[in-house]
Amino acid sequence: MAELLLEFDRPEDLARAARELRRKGYAELEAYTPYSTEEVREALPERRSWVPYLVLGGGLSGAGGAYFLQWYLVAYLYPLNAGGRPPHMPLAFVPITFEMGILGAAFAAFFGVLWAGRLVRPWHPVFEADGFDSASVDKFWLAVPADDEPGREALQSTVQSLGALRSVYVPSAVRR
Amino acid sequence: MDERHDELHSSVHATHAVVGSELTFGSVTDKISAIVLKRKTPISWFIGFAVSFALFQLMMLAITKLLFVGIGMWGVNVPVAWGMDILNFVWWIGIGHAGTLISAILLLLRQKWRTSINRFAEAMTLFAVAQAGMYPIMHLGRPWLAYWLFPYPSTMQVWPQVKSALPWDAAAVSTYGTVSLLFWYLGLLPDLAAIRDSAPELWRRRVYGIFALGWRGDERTWLHYRRAYLLLAGLATPLVLSVHSIVSSDFAIGLTPGWHSLIFPPYFVAGAIFSGFAMVLTLLIPARKVFSLEKMVTLRHLDNCAKLLLTTGLMVSYGYLIEYFLAWYSSDATERYQFFVARPSGPNAIFWYFMLLGNVLVPHLFWFERVRRNLWALFVLSLVINLGMWSERFVIIVLSLQREFMVSQWGDYSPTWVDLSILGGTMCFFSLLFLLFLRFLPFMAASELKELRREIEHVPQLAREPREREGDVHG
């Protein structure tokens, strides 16, 4: 199990190469880029982010939990007459419900990205590639799965014409 | 790698509107990470650090005294039971709001010019909230019992009274601090990875590598990252409006003349953003000079900040006008006395004049382009506005409490050395954190700047600005 990493100078070069490879049947491509560009996004297989659903869930559970907790504390467990307000007073519960909703959603967004991107993982096989340092600075890298030896030769000849600055084999990442 | 960087570096010449047009992708990272990795720390950094550290120690001394003796060390007493402590809390939290405005609201409005100052402004938010958060805890009198604010399962079975504005405040400020931190850190990840990958020494690669959480910049992560970043911006926007609204309800819910007003939430929010933009300028102008970032923070950024100061300053003035109108229209003798006699001519009235100077008069200077593009004028005026907004909070809190309903209730207020040391100390603690941030973290969003740089290639209007104005950038 290995991956071929190709380095490109510009995102449009990477996009052209990715489209070419997909035409030739290499479907599982991945790009490593210093910033996100439309060209690269469009050239790779289409994906949708599920983080927004997680954020919605986080927000609703934060808000719901906060409302329930407030009711439970001041209307059920320890009802206190403060200024003649009724024990269960929805209006007074609004601010904390809102804040905790935001907090839950923000936690879901942050930890959702860490989870979705398989982060908090200081080492990864791609880091073994020579010159991969540039992927976070100013170069654009494309990863092509290169599983078996016979396929590798075909891949090598395909890659020749793509205009990559360099190509490196790395052991493929543990399946994500 | 070095050759490439040198070559790219030499191509950095021109200055353009939202980002220098000849900055290449490599040179953006190079310039920003060079401040962290290569550049010798300027002597002014050490001087600033030493002064801040010394006064920070004075604050620690004052806080120690406060903890041993109690809040009687402050100038507060009945009737002015809320003094500089609550006033500084409101002031600091307000300063933070412009950071969120720049990073979140301007992102949602697709204002490209924010890109080179958003990280800076977010850090300002975070550090300002850290200062603000200390005050209410000190004000508890017994800060070691601060956890009583949270609904923990206590054997006494007494729970926070969530129908009061003060637990709302605790929820709002702690949420605001947490969300600001998450937003800031999420934005930092790609840049920490860039520093990790361009650091020459192994130990730095390790340190930044740990904080970069193994960021690889794969398209899959970027996809989720972009959505999450946008959603966080969308969440931070109503949050920032809610935080100062809730802070204002600490006052508006009370019956004290001068506090009990429906205008408070929007008027507090406008004031917060106003003071925050002043603080952005106060910090940005020297940092831009010291780290020679004229190509990334252009005059257009400062000009836009000044325009926002004018806009929010007018909103604040409108708030004052309505406040006075309502006091008159209420026909309430104590309200009228508070606004028309006590504030202009009572004890500590000088702050009322500072307030009018800083928040009503000074913003009108920003009608003039010459002022908006003059660095010295902007810097000095931003300081005057900071003072004006501090005075506004002094007026609202202290002047209102000095003159409540009955003459027998009237009193006076003057701060003690502990009050002043803690105020000065938080300013120095803030600058201490800020100096550390400038030295050790990428204080501009390099990945976003690269993206913007690329968009400029495709959409030339973004870079367009009359040439003649750019002359004074270098001057």
C-alpha cells in the first residue's frame, strides 16, 4: 500500500493533473494545499461536509440542555420567589439558553473539524515525503493511490506528462 | 528552500490596496513566519515587555492586598458600590467586540480588506476578554468561591438564581471567551503548520508541530474547515451582539436613575464596537511600524477603521441623544436631575466632558480623508476615544450611583491606589500577552492572505486603488 505524491507549482496545474488522472480511472485523489482554492476543489471528487449537521446538533443540545437545567434548578429543585417572578419564567431563561446554544454549536464546529480532518495526529505518512514541507507554504501536492507493482508502471507513465515538479512514493496512510 | 525564499523575497515591492500586489504565496508565509522565526526581536519589544512586566507585578501586588483585606481596598462604598472594577470590566469586554466584528461580521459580509488584520483583532478580543474576566471574579469579594456561579451539584442544594442578570453575564462572558478562543485557534492551524514546515530548527518544528495538531492541509480537511469557520463566524456574530446586550442588562434591569433605560443594549453594543476599533488602531499603528508591515496593513485598512469609528461614533452619539430625550420625556424628577444637573455639574463631572469630547466630537474629524490617512492623527485620536469610552462607563456607573433617588442617599466616589494599580496592571497584562503573541505566533492569517493574493490575480478590482495615495504609505 503506497501513495504517489506529486508536487505542483500552481493550483491550476494540480487541477489539470487531477482531471487527467480521474479520466484515466484514478478516482481516490487527495490534494494537500497551503490554502483552499476553487480549482482544486472542483477537480477532486465531490464531497460534502457533514460538519454543519454536527453544529446544528451541538447548538440544539446546548440550548435544550441549558433550558432544561434552568427549569430543573429554579423551578423544580429550589423554587425561589425573586421579585414575584413565577418559578418557571421562560423569558428570564432566554439569555443563558441562547449563550449555551452558541457554546454547544461552537464546540461542535471546532471539534468537528478536528474529527473530520483526522487531526491531533502530529505524524502522518505524507510527512515522510521529501520536500512535503512546501505543502503548507506555497506548493500544491496531489496524492494518487499506487497500490500494486504493475499498476505503478502505468501510473508512472501517466504521471510523466503531468508536469509535476517532483514525485515521491510514500507508504499510504492508515485507512481513514 | 532558502534560495526560493530569497528569490521570492526580492519580488516584494509594490503596495496595493488590500494586500501588496507583488507578494507571492511564498513571500507571504516568509514575511509572516520570518517575524516568528528569523527576525531579531526589536529592542522596542524588550522595552515594552520590561515595562509591561513591571506594572503587571504591581497589579499582582494590588490583587494580593485585595484578596487579603477585601474589597474595602477599593474606593467603593454605599452608595457607589460599583466603581472602577465593574467599569473596567465593561470597558475591556467592549474593546474585545471590535475583534469579533472584524473577524466574523466582516467575513460574512465578504469584506476582503479584513484579511490582514483579522488575526490581530481576534487576539485583541481574546486578551481583552481575559482582562475583563478577572474583574467580576475579584468583585465577588471571596473569589475562591467563584465556582458557586456554576450549577454544580452542591451538598447545600442552593443553585444559581438564573432569573438575575448576573448569572446571564457569567454565561455570556465565559461563552464569549471560549468561542473567541476556538475561532482564533481554528484560524491559526494552517499558519502554525506553515511555521512548523519552514522552521529551521528541529525543536521549533516540534513545538509548532504540536500546536498545529498535525495539520496537513488535505482537501478533505479544508472542506470541513471552511464550513466550520464560516459557521463559527455566523455564531460569533449574534454572540457579540448578545454579550454586550447582556452586560447592559446588568444596569438596565436596575432602577437607578441613568440605568433603567431600554436604549441600553443597542447603545452598549455600538459603544463596544466603537471603543474596540479605537483599540485596534492603537495597537495596529505601532505594530505595523515596528514590524514594517506596510505592505500588508495598508492605509486602506486604517482608513476603513476610521470610517467605522465615525459610523459607530455617530451611533453612540445617537444613543446619548435618545438617553437625554427619554430622561426629559419621562418627566421623572430624579431622571431629569441625573441627566441635566448631576452629570454636567455634579462630582466627577469631568468624565462627562471627556465622554463628549472622545465619543461625540472626535469622531467627526474622521469625515476628513487627511485625518483618516494620517498615522499620527489616527493614533492620538484613537487614544482620546479609548479615554472617552472609559469615561462613558465611568459616567454611567459612578455618576448614576452618586445621585440616586433620595438626597440622603447621595455620595461621592474616588478610586484608591489598588483600583488604579489594577487598571494599569490589566493594561500591562494585556500588552504583555499581546507582545508575546506578536513575537511567537503568526499575527496575520497567512493562508487567508495567500488566498486573497490569488483572488487578486483573478479579480483585479480588489487590488485597484489610485496610485497617488500610496505615496504616503512609505512616507
